[in-house]
Amino acid sequence: MLISNFWHVFAAVLPALVILFYVYKQDQFPEPKNIVFKTFIFGCSIVIFLDLILTDVDNFAKNYFSGETFNFFDSFIRAAFLEEISKMVIIIFFCTRKDEFDEPMDGLVYGVAASLGFAAYENINYVLYALKEPSFELATIRAYTAVPAHALCGIMMGFLITQSIFEKNHNYLNLVLALLIPVGIHGIYNFSLTSSLISHEIAYIILVVFIIRAWFLFKNLKKKQNQSIMFNKKYYTISLNQFINASTTVLLIMLGLNYLISITL
């Protein structure tokens, strides 16, 4: 199937590769290509983990939620939380453990690599199977929407993880935000496309706002790199317990919001 639809698969994967190449070239001190490649592949493998649990998650959602409550759960927890926390595991427990991870720009590169690995594999499934037949039109639409959205989540996550590691203050808060903000971006993006409560145009506003934010992040970090202002001292090591506590906090926030919607609507 993949071979017979080679050009569709190529169209699905190409946007992720182009964005990853662009981000990689922004780094004045490039990361080892083999580590970036492994991070990308690990991002692809997230699909395997999700396949193991999504059937149970979907059954739970169908049994206990309906209407906008279901849409919120599906957008913010089933999609956003589970996907973003899987990317975070890769960045924290693989990438940050490497000696080469020694400055904030590295977080952006590895964050994008993990996110786009997942986005590329996910995009193949959408392009080949979402409609009745493989679709170049869908590949084109997602090249300008869903794939960049994944990249932006990875940029924000990677940057905030570096803030948690390389800054002296607010380490745990930045760790929580490293998951909460991408989940928020991802969830609002999805929710705006499925819910009647907010306009679908919110999805595109989200993209524009965070593209601008990402541009300023890269500009600032490249300026510091050119001035040899390096942040290579790690003040904080993210342990498994800290990761669990932070992810639990974010999950409880999302579940709390889901409950508020269920009793409000």
C-alpha cells in the first residue's frame, strides 16, 4: 500500500522534513545528526504507544461524555495531552540526557524533531486513509495547518524545557508550562475545528500567533549564539518523579476544565 502510493506518502512526509531542516539550520552550533534523526524516529514511534491505549480511551469517552464535553475531552485529553506528553518523554528522557544538549536552541531543535516525527507518521495515515482514497489535496491542506501546528508545539515545549533546565529560578513551573502550553495550543486548535462553541478560525489565529512567537524565539537565541552567550550550565535535572508530578498537574487541570464544561452546558 505504501509503495503503490509512494507520491502520496512523499507528500505527507515532505512538510515535516522541510520544517525540520529549516529549524536545524537555525542552530549556529548544529546538533549531531544521528541524535536528531533518532529523536525524529522516536517521534514516529509514538503512534505505536497510542495505538495500544486509544481504543480504551475512546470507549471511555463514548460511555461518559457527549456533545461539547466529548469534543473537549477528545481535543484536549485524548489528542493533545496524550500526544504532547509522549513527545515530552522523548525530549526529557532521551534528548536532555545527552551531553550535546547544552543550550536553549537545542530544546527547539529536538522539540521539533520529536513533534515532526509523530506528525509525519500521523500525516501518512490521514493522507492515505482519512478520505475514501489517498488525497494530495488533504496533504496540501495539512502541510499548512496540522504539521506546522505540531512543530510549534514542539518549539514551545522544547524551549520551556530548556528554561526549566538552564535557568536558576522557576524550574518546576517551567516544567509544568512545557506540557501545559503545548497541550493548550494543540487542544484549542482541535477544539475549534470540532466544536460549535468557538469559531474554526481560532485554529488559524493560533497558528499565526505562535509562528510569530517562534520567529522571535529563534531570532533571540541566534543573537545570543552569535554573541557567544551560551547557557551550558544545567541548574536542574528533571527526574521521573518531577515529570510525573508535572504531567499529573496538567492532566488534572484538563480534567477540571472538562468537568466545568460538563456542568455548564
